[in-house]
Amino acid sequence: MIYQRSSALFTEAQQYIPGGVNSPVRAFKSVGGTPVFMKSAKGAYLTDADDRTYIDYINSWGPAILGHTHPEVLEAVQKQAEKGFSFGTPTELETEIARFIIENVPNIDQIRMVSSGTEACMSAVRLARGFTGRDKIIKFEGCYHGHSDSFLIKAGSGAATFGNPNSPGVTQGTAKDTLLARFNDFDQVKDLFRNNPEQIAAIIIEPVAGNMGCVLPENNFLQKLRELCDEHKTLLIFDEVMTGFRLAFGGAQERYNVKADLVTYGKVIGGGMPVGAFAGRSEIMDHLAPKGAVYQAGTLSGNPLAMRGGLETLKIIKKDSDFFNRLDKTTEILDFEIAKILNSKNIRHRINRVGSMMSIFFHIGAVSNFDEAQNANHALFNNFFHHMLKNGVYLPPSGYETYFISSAITENEIEKTLEAVRKFEYS
Ligand code: PLP
């Protein structure tokens, strides 16, 4: 049995940890089988508890854009650790990373560091409500902004994977302030504004959705939302937890040339450490405590190890002027070559891709919203997933997730990946 040790570890973990995992999608519930327990990672590869290696297309769900354990990041974090793990005081390093980000990202004057993407999105919405004095927000079906109550309504990612996009435990009172629209459906958004005049504090959106699989904005959707928000004095929040520092250094704001009022970050900004952040213009950010009245705090916010890991990662990306081109090119090759192989086998599919994010949907036409993503053949995806896993390629264990390509993927890994796809038999 190839996953022998993982299997034993999973049995034991279930005794002590709910469902055996600390984040649901890791349990492989939707694809079936035993989750693979990893013990180390380096560059493009993960090594599991049974000493098998895998080419990694999850990269810790996005953060490891340089591949795993990049030597320069490792050295910087090690040196930082020698100075202390956490002080609970301000540090010069926090200003250094804030300045670096603000100087290199369009449209933000100030940034507040937190410890996860969930915290970033939750805090940005609170700030938007405090700033506008309004209660309601608009979110899009299939988008995931973390597990804060107001977002667990028709949510993507693990919530969609387990068929539970509306979580029990979220009160009616909270749910009524989250208005829903279909991704890419501008008319629905306009209707929500018409029916809730002067009540909508913010639209929060993944500018490229990554949590219903990868779904791109179409027909100037983001620009139109920008104009609508201006018209109604509503804040536009881009959740760039996935797209920030990945689609471009300035994220989706730069790639699509649309400026949000507030932007949330996570994943790449921490280089694999637990970090999130939210940022915006000073006139809005000034409303945060201690300067303003909107409260937000965190024991480990701005943690020095996390700041060092993040800053070093961002600097490595920034100094390489061809970084994003190369990453995009790798992803484009994967897209074209996988499509060629699947076509040669008459396996109907759709690959959505932008930058270094992509997803394969099976047996389906265009996928531009959550309904269409749900209509894909997820059983076939599950077979594909297990086939790739057996052949040493680690894809996200759900058809509702995005593959994150790292700069550690070279021609060699691409060829091995394509070889695995070539062996796939439709069943
Ligand atoms: N926003 C988006 C777009 C995400 O993809 C995620 C997590 O995957 C989050 C927010 C929540 O981030 P975290 O898991 O760090 O709390």
C-alpha cells in the first residue's frame, strides 16, 4: 500500500483533531481516500511520510510562490529567529515591510498587518462599515474570504467542496447583511443597489476568483463595479489574498488596472509564515484604532519572523524584472500541453488560467460563475486527482480549487507532469 504511513497517521490524528485535520479541505473528503501527510518540502517538491515525492501545484495554497524553503528566505528567517520570536511591541521591521509594499503597490497609503487572510477580510469589512456608517455588504457566490461569519454564505473553497456553502452557526442577523450576486453578473449587482439604497458599505470580491476553481472577471466586470461603487459611495474591497504579489507585484489592481478602496492580502505576503494584511488610502485607514474608532488588534500581528519571511520573499520577487513573465509562461505551457493531451483522449474540459493561477474543469463549456463551476464533472476530477497523485503530482484535492504555480517549476517538472497526464485513462 503506497500511503501506508499516511494512513496510520490519519487514523491516529482523527482521535485527537476533529476530522483529523486543522483545515477541512486537507481531509480529502471530496476526492476520497487518505490524505497524504507531508513531512518536508524543498523547491518544487513535497515529501510524504512514506518518503514519496510529489511535484507541488498547491504550494501551501499559494504562499510558496518561490517554491518551498527558498534558501535566502530560510537564512533570513533563521537570523531573525536568533533575535527573538515575538516582542508584542512595535519594531522597525514592521515599518520596513509596510514602506516596501506601499512604494511598490498602486493605490495604498497605509497597511495593517494581521495573521491570516480571514482576519484581513473580516477587518476590512468592519473598517468599511465604520467608515461609511452602513451595514450591508455584497459578496459573490463561490467567492471565499475566510471563515468569518459574514462570508460563510454561498462561500467557495472548502465550504463549497463539502456542499455546505452556508455554515450552521451563522446567525440570521449576520446573514441578512450579506447580499449575494453571481460572479460576472453586473445586472444582479445593480439590482442589489436599487433595492438597498444607501445601505451598502462595501462590495468585497476576489478580483480573480480562486475558490470555485479559477474564474476570471469578464466584460470589464471589475471596472463596472468600480464605477457603481463611486456612484453609490460604497467601498470596493479587492480580496487579493490569492492574487496579491502573484498576478503582478501590484496584484489584480495592477493586472486589470482597477483601483480598489481597500485591498486584503495573505499567502505570498508572508512567504509561508502566518500573515495577512489590509491596506488602503489614509482617509479610510485613519479610522482604525488607535487613531480612529474602528477596533482591530492581534497578539501576533506584525510578528518578526513572519515579517522577515514576507519581506525577503517580496524582495526576491521584486528584484527579478522577468519573474512574473516566466511564471506566466510556465503556466501557459502547462495549460496548452495538458489541453492537447486531454483533447487527444477526447476528454472534454475547460482550463481557466490567468498568470500563475489555473484550474481544469471537466466535461463543460465556459466557467464564469459558481453555478457553472458546480456543473463541472467533479467525479471525473476526483479520478484525475488520484491518478496524478499516484504518479507523483500533487494537485488541490477538490475541483473547487486553483493550482498555484511556483517559480521552482522547470521544464523537468513540466515534462514529468505531462507524462502523468498522458497516462490518464478516462473512466
Ligand atoms: N481570501 C481568499 C481569496 C482566500 O483564498 C483565503 C484562503 O484561502 C482567505 C481569504 C482566507 O485566508 P486564511 O486561510 O489565511 O484565513
